[in-house]
Amino acid sequence: MKWTRYLIPTAKETPADAVVPSHRLMIRAGLMRQIAAGAYAYLPLGYRTLQKIEAIVREEMDRAGGVELHMPAMQPLDLWKETKRDEAMGDTMVRLADKPFRRNTVLGPTHEEVVTDIVRAYVNSYKQLPITLYQIQTKFRDEERPKSGVLRTREFLMKDAYSFNPDKASLDESYRRMYQAYCRIYERCGLPYVAVEAESGPIGGDASHEFMVVTDAGEDYLVRTEDGTYAANVERAEFAPLPAPADAPAQDLKEVHTPGLSTIDDVSGFLKCAPADMIKTLIYEADGAVVVALVRGDHEINEPRLRRHLGANALALATPAVIEKVTGAAVGFAGPVGLKDVRVVADQAVSVMRNAVTGANKTDYHLTGVNVGRDFNIAETADIRYAVPGDKAASGAPLIFEKCIEVGHVFKLGSKYSDAMKAHFLDENGKSKPVIMGCYGIGLNRIMAAAIESSHDDAGIIWPINIAPFTVEIVALDVREEKVMATAQQIHDALEARGIDVLLDDRDARPGFKFKDADLIGIPLRVTVGKRGLDEGIVEFKRRGADDVQKIAPDKIVEMIEGVIDRENRN
Ligand code: ATP
Ligand code: MG
């Protein structure tokens, strides 16, 4: 492909809202253009990469035994009502306005309902199971704040796969195959990824994994141990209980006047104590019943974990009216001392606190010198907080926190959807059973951006070989020299004949300008053909991101490049 025949409008300007490198570089390298908030056009160069990623994903899905189909982005809301996810999706779901001739239609944020509807229509016997269906389709999600370029958009490409299994053992096998396929996909895309334990589904155990790319551009956090034996999403992370501090003499319980001071920061500032010396008292309603949760002042409550501990479906902070009724005080002065007739769950870290500070259940007052066992009892201890730096893994190794991007998710769903939608089959004994399901998603655009996040420098992108828009770029200097253009064209044609993607920069421009663009768009292998080199009998070969330039005879370059690509794919 010749540059002059190809739309590659590299831009000098960086968009003002580009806060992450991949966003900035994708715009500047002419890979994409924002059309609306959270919706991007992929320009020819960018679309080549997206298509390469798509091809890798499709190959690995097929290899893992997936069967491809295509489901509509337009879906009836009625299917979502069957699983009650119309409510759970809330504002994220893009709903089309009703018209006289069409009502209750949404644009799919995902396809569990549609695929389950298809399977219940066609699958009725164990003989048809297991099956894994997949598609590569545009998803729509009205993300509140689409940002970071294509890392989070309102319209994006997802590969979503769904396994339908007769029993749990079969699900485990389908899950294992998908997990392995995901690892292969990221490896082939050149992405440094970490598979982490994620929020588990109804089946429990290791029922869900997220695939993360560690980068500052990420919005998620993972925790892991240095030796890599443990890695988890921060929401899911297990950690060692905190030890009790060395015995300190118990202070007297004292009531102190803290007028208008109701936050941890206000009170710790006023009383000159550390947030870690305070007990945070949070009052929730879980499925309608009041529950009080206690965490240390410097810790954050992990609501999903509290919800799971309680076995509740719905969990929300109580209203001020309920809080006042439970504590007898204004909001901000709750504490565990003197609470009656209410379920209290204390985080493990609270159970080892000494001489704590907490609300007095009396407006404008706090208590100091609060001690478990003497001033209040803990009937129920659980892990209900997020891990923080300083926490240790169960093995005792320190936990490391890293910012990351989720690029994929595999999940054992169990019978959640088949129960709700009555997707049943007859087993060997003629007994009707719900199909057991798994779901597996990968964001294709996110892979592209994550690859750039993990591989770029100040000058531009450094593409991994398999997903680069082109594998080789030939920079022809002195384009008005016949010999230069003839050699460049020859190398170009020879590479193309071997199925190697090659871009020939044939623009009549200064070398410095062309090299700058070459660095920006980041094609991994660069061949420079110039008059001076040809007079010496050489062209130059350089790898993007490496410093050394190799001089090589024009008739040896093609073979050499083939060797480099071969080696890359063997590793
Ligand atoms: P997130 O927590 O980042 O919103 P999610 O948990 O909603 O992701 P899934 O529903 O599991 O994501 O979707 C599967 C994959 O689709 C994700 O791993 C991610 O790669 C991609 N994805 C999800 N939301 C977006 C988005 N708004 N823009 C681009 N890709 C997305
Ligand atoms: Mg999301």
C-alpha cells in the first residue's frame, strides 16, 4: 500500500480531553476520529488493527470449539423483563423512543437474554449439549462518562461467547477452554496481561476471572503478591486478618463534645487522633432489614462483600430517617456503644481495635477510649472492607496494588438465565433440567488501546507485530530518484507477494518529517531506502523502539524480515 493512496492524516494537535496516551496517540496517528461523545470512527489505518484483532479472536474462538452466529443489536425489552435485568441495567441501557409502529426496543449492552432465547427454541436434548456460541458484535452502553478514548465508549465491539452445558463438570471444561483461548488471544496480540480472580457468581469458588492489563491509564485496581502466586480484582481480594496490637492499657470511656463534626476527617482533626483509631458506623437496609456495619475509620467498606455475607439481594445505605431512629441521633454520630435490637456486623480489623473513637449515638457527641468487650460486644465478625496498601495475602506476602484495564472477563453463570427464561433440556433419563451457562466477553477496541498503553514512547506507538496496521513500513527518501523508487517498489512488491503487510511512504517530503510520522504510527519494522545508501549498496533496517540500525543489501532484506516475523511468532 502506498501512503499517497491511503488516508493517513496524522495530526499535530492533541485533543484537549485526551488524558491517557492511547487516546492522544490514536488521534495523532490518524487511527480514529471522535464522531460523538463515546463514539469513534476508525480510519483506514486504525481499522486495519481492529480487523487484525478481530481475526485473532475469531481464530482462537473457533480453535476452542466456539460456533459463530450473529445476533441483532436491536432487542425487545420484553426479553430483559424475563430476567428482570431491565431494572438492573438502569440508565446504561440505550432505549429507543417508542413509535406508533415500534415499542419497547433497546440496543443491546450484552446478549445473554437473546442467546438464551435462541437456545431455548432450538435445544431440548442433552444430545445437543454442550455448545458454545459466540459473536463479534457492536454493543451499546450509555456510559455516564465515556472517557480515555476507546477504553470506555458508548458503542464498542465485543466478542461475546456463551457456553451451554448439561452439568457443572461440562461447564468447568468449557470455561477452561475459553480461559485458555483468552490467554492465547492476549499473547498473540502482544498484551502483557494478568488473569485475576474476580467477583464470583452463584456457583462460587473460582467462578470468574478478569483479564487485566497493568497500566496507569486503568480505572480498576488489582492486587497481587510479588511472586505472582496470588492475583485478584481489588473487590474480590482476600487478605490476612490484622493482628491485635501489643497490649495497651485501656483508657476510660469518655464522652466528648464535637459540635457539628460528623465526618472521620473532621473528628480526627479535632480530637487529634488518626482515622485508623476511629470506628466508622454505617447503617444499611438489606432486603428491608436494618443492618449496622463497622469498619475502621481509614478503611472503605466493600458493599458487594457485605451483601454477600448477609445473603441479601438488595443493599443500600439507610435513609436519614432510619438512621435517626436506630441511633437516636442526627446522621454522623452513630457508634456501636449502646445500640440495641439491631444486627451489627464488624469488620475483622475493628475486632482488634483498642481505645477507639466513635460516635456516641447522641447528636454532637463522640466517645473516646472505646474498647470491645467492655463497652460493646461483637457478635458477628466478617471481612467487609477493601484491602489497602500494607495488607498481606493469606500467605503472609505483602499485597501490591496496581492500576489496570479490564480487557476480558470469563464467568460461570450457572442457571441464572436458564431458570429465569426456562431454557430447559431433557437429560439421559428424560428428566427436564435447566441448561448450565457460562459467558465470556472481550472488548476488541479496548485490546487495541491497551496495547498502545503498554507499548509506546514519547515519539508514538510501538505496535506489537501481530496487530500492527502494517508489519513493515518502507520509507523512501529522495522520491524523485528513479533508482530509489524502483528499489522501494521492488521490496514492497516482494513483501506483499509473501503476504506481509507493507506500507510504502512515497510522499515527497523531508526525511525528518517522514521519520517522525513513522515513529508516530509505530509500524514495527522499518526499511529506509535512500540514494546515498543505494550508492553504497545498502538499505537500512530498524525496529521501532530499538536504537540500532542495520545496513543490509536490498536483495537480502525480504528474507531477513521473514526471519524476524517467524521468530516473533515462534516466541
Ligand atoms: P467495565 O467494568 O470496564 O465497565 P464491564 O464489567 O462492564 O467492564 P463486561 O460487561 O464484562 O465489562 O464486558 C466484557 C468486555 O467488554 C470488558 O472486559 C471490556 O473489555 C469491554 N467493555 C466493557 N465496557 C466497555 C466500554 N464502555 N467501552 C469499551 N469496551 C468495553
Ligand atoms: Mg461496565
